[in-house]
Amino acid sequence: MNRPLNLSQSLPNPFVPRLKTAAQAAAPAVLKADSRISLSDSLQQSQEILIAVIRTDARGVMQYASPELVELTRLEPDQVEGYHLSHLWSASLPRTITDGLYLKMSQGQSFTGFLLLNTPDHQWTFVNATPEYLNNQLNGYCLICRRVPLRAQQQLQPLYQQLLQLEAEPHEGSLTSQLHMQRWASRMGHDLCQVMRRLFKEHGHANQLS
């Protein structure tokens, strides 16, 4: 099903003191990770860990996907091109992460993070999404998807489970419970950021982590 991104809808501010958005408080830490270290140094653009290359329009609708992605997701080519990126991600992925991706795309900014593909084994992928401009206008995105070593997956999985638990909490509650949830989200965001920074540094040595 084609699910184009509605750029006219403003996404919630993760710093608004409401329980509904507390889960998204971790997103800024995830999205800032790429600004704290050199991805070019850590990833080394290694072809050994390349999964796929994807190109989208400015709304996130896929216009091209490399054959590796089609084979990996077991989708037909006509089930990829013309569909929104959301078609690719596993339903078990925390909404906080995908919302962060779409927020960055709506703002014409780059995104770096770990996502789960909609594959039978919910394969992890390290995604680097870079905006492409034409005549000073956002023309689309290029996404490079790379393999995530097993050791990295084992470190990310419990943190993502915490995100899912946080997102599943009721949206109503006292001010005290809201502040508690926000502190939880903030602390978890810090932990996630620390893990991801370490993984970025180690990712260039994927053969040692597998």
C-alpha cells in the first residue's frame, strides 16, 4: 500500500512536556549522533557491509532501489518503486526512530540511525540518508543501507525494547508520572546515544564484530 508522507502535517515537538511525546525525547540524541563523530572515518564506505542503495523524491517515495534490496525484502520491483519508505521498515521498529527519520526528511536534513527492515528475519540496517538538491530545492534523498554486525545488534536490541515499552505507556496520567516518564526517556536517550556513538566507531571493523 502506497503511504506517501504528508509534509503538511507538523510532527510533535519531542520537548513538549506531554506524556504522549515523552517517548520521542530520545530521538534528538539518536539524530545528533552523526554530528559528533566522523562517519566517513568509521564506516570507510566498505562494500562488504553494503545492503542497498535507495533514492526517493522529496516526500520519501522510492524512485529507485538496488536489486539487493528487492531480493532481501522479497518484494517485486513494482512493490518498491512508487511506494513510501515506510513500506520497508519492520512493524517492530519503535515509532520514535521512524518519526525521527521522517522529521529530518521533512526538514531537508540528513539522518543517520539503525532501523529494522521488513524482512522475514527483521534484519537490522545502518541507514545514512542524505538530501539531494536541484536548483536550491530539495529534490529527494539518497539512502545508503549497510549491514549491522551481530554484536551491535545485541547492544541495540534491549534499548529499542525500552523504546517500545515507553511508547506503549498510557497517554494520560498525573504530572508526576509525566515527569517520571520524561526522565526515563531522557536517560534512555542518553544511553542509546552512547551506544550508537560507540557502534559508529566500531562499525568500520565489522568483520571483528560479526
